[in-house]
Amino acid sequence: METTIPGDYRLTIGQRFFAHRFEMWPNSSRPNQRMYRLNDNFNYSTFVKAVQYAIDSHAGLRIRLFREKEEWRQYFPNQKANVVGEVLNGSKPEQCLSYAKKVILEDAYKALDLKYECPLKAKVVNVNEQYWLSLCGDHMAIDEIGFNLLEKEIEKAYRIIIKEETLPEVSQEPYIKYLKKEETRKVTEERNLLYWQQQLKGAPMLIDTSNNGHVPANFYVYELTGEHYEILLDFCRRSKFSLFNILTAVHLLVMAESGKRDDLTLSFVIANRFSPEEQNLIINLVMLLHVRFSVNLSDPLPVFLTRVRETSITALVHRNYDYASLYRIMAAEARQNGCFPNLGRECNLIVDDDPMQFPNSLFMERMEEKPKGNFQTMKTGFSIYAEQTPKKLNAKVTWDPSTWAISNEEMAVRFPQIINQFMD
């Protein structure tokens, strides 16, 4: 398979956001990790071949970085899959399993150095013939949508190799096309940067002046399935609102009520996948938008929801800009007040129309990291992380109760209540 992409390229807009983030906050550069329990008939050598196939097929999984003057650039050499195997046997299975989970979690503690390392790594731990997997991808190379695609790609390749069939070739052209499109956006970026500078000038950033930026947090999970979920989706189709519009509106109303504020800024994590080819790229295309809203609690809910949709669409139109430049502008304004900007109120929705089905030929199950007490968030933080599949909506809500005066019990009532009111 021909895997090389000639030349080097500037970082994409989303990658430059992460480069800025990692330079400002090195602790945030740990890789994204997913953990799995593998099937009992797991074949290690076949798995290594499947991972290598994914790396060869997708240039984003071969990214290398280098610094040219003041700019990071990327190129895509052939790279060998970084897969490590470890065997743990013992007479006390529970202790072995506990140690194995610790080993797997620690696999994500160390950041990957993309000047020298492959952005994807895997560790397989065999615990008394039970197999556990850590799969880690650098944020510069893969986002959550890309990770969903990657795990399906590896499983499919594993299944084909087991059957001794021929693996299909994957064209590098869509990736090259995207990189070239990014090269043409410089003029647009400058114009959009001016838009964001004007929009955020004077915006209340709920600035934190303490030395400890993290505080104890409240946590709530909202899940909608079955008939009630279908009713919500039908409302969105008829009214021409997206689920993201609904979640954004709920987010803003709860913040306005609990924080007694009417000028609010939400951070949108945008997938930035707007063409069919981009939908299938295993890469990180996300972009962060700080979107400012005015909230009037006396507005009729349909009017407010329409304004949320219109403001969100306008933000998307201006999504291509240089984040580091905007942050420097916001930081300069914050310094005038003797503080630093804090925009830790994030709304994120991942849509997966074809989620991985478990168990399958490779994976027994994905090990979801269960929240355990003592949650923390940024000072003034209030974030919603949601996942939408054809069968359910799951939203995890985390907030600083010292800023947003709403308890877990009150949130469990108010969050679904607002959603139901939109559909009345």
C-alpha cells in the first residue's frame, strides 16, 4: 500500500488550537485513551497487523511535527505500530486484575512526543488468559469522532486478517485535499479573528484570581431512550432545531437561573466535518468557539431557542480563525483587570450514527471510566459532554456549585424539565 504523502504542511486550525493549549498547559497534553476487554480467543500478532494497517491507511495516524522558525509544521512518514504486550500471571486473580487496570491507566499518563513518536500506541495486558487493551491517541492526531472510526477500522481489519482475506486499500487523497484546503484559509482566518475579537470584547469571563484553578464539582447524568427520545428527535425535525441547539439552550437557562447572570459565554467544541469525505477522516478536526449569548429569562422558550440557533449558526460561519491569536487578545484584556481569562463552560455533543457494537470479533466490551466521587472542575466551570446515537442521548453535566447555585437533586429535576417545556 502506498502510504507516503510528499512534503510538509502547516497545522490545521484545530491542531493549532491544541498546540497552543499544550504549550500553555503541558498537563493537558496527555493522550486520549480508551480501554477495552478483548475476546478470550484474542490473537496478538493479528491485532498488531490490524493496528499497522490502520496507521498505513490514515495519514493522521503517522503525523510527525517539526518547528520551522515560529511555526509548527507536520509531515507523514511511514511509521511502525507501537504495540506492547505484557503478561501477568498469579495465584490471586483479583490482585492481578487490579494491578493490570493500574498498568493500563498509567499508559495514558505520559504525553507522546510527536517529533519522534507515532501518535497512536496500544498496550495489551494478558491477565491469566484474560486480555485487556489500552488504546491511546494524541489529541493532535485524533478526536472523539476519529476514535470512533479508528476502533471500527481496527476491528474490521482484524476480522479480515483472521479470515485470511485481502485488506482493502484506503486512498490518501481525502486527507491531502483537506490539508490543501487548510492552506487557503489564511485570509478567512484574519477576517474571522476580527469577528471574535469584537464579539468577546468586554464579555464577562467569570475570571478566577485564586492560585488553585480547580474546585469540587457537582455531577449529573441525563439519559433519554425509547419513546421519549423519539419524541424529542421528532420535535427537532419538525421545528428544524438540532439536539445541540436544545442542549445549548438548556445549558444557558440553567446557568442564567443558578448564577443570576444574563451575559454568558459558552465554549463550543465543533467537529469541523462538513463534507462527506471529512466525515470519514481519522484525524482531529475539532475547533473551539467561545460564543457569547444574551439570556432573558422572560422570553418565551420558542423565541429563546430560535435565537440560540441563529447565534450558533453565525458562530459556525466564523469558525476558522487562529485560536492562539484570540487567546492573546483575551489575555491582554484580562491582565488589565489583574487576572487571567477563564472560559471553562463547555458544551460538546458527539454524534455517532453507527456506534460500535459489542461484543464483536475483537472487542468484548469497552471499559467506560465510571465517575467516582470527589469530582473537580475549573473555578466557575459548567460543562455538558453529550453523546447522541440512533437509540439514546447521554449527557454528563459537571459544574462548580460555588458559582452556579444548583444541587445535584435540583439539576435532576430542572434539566429534563426544560427539555420537556421546549416540546410543550
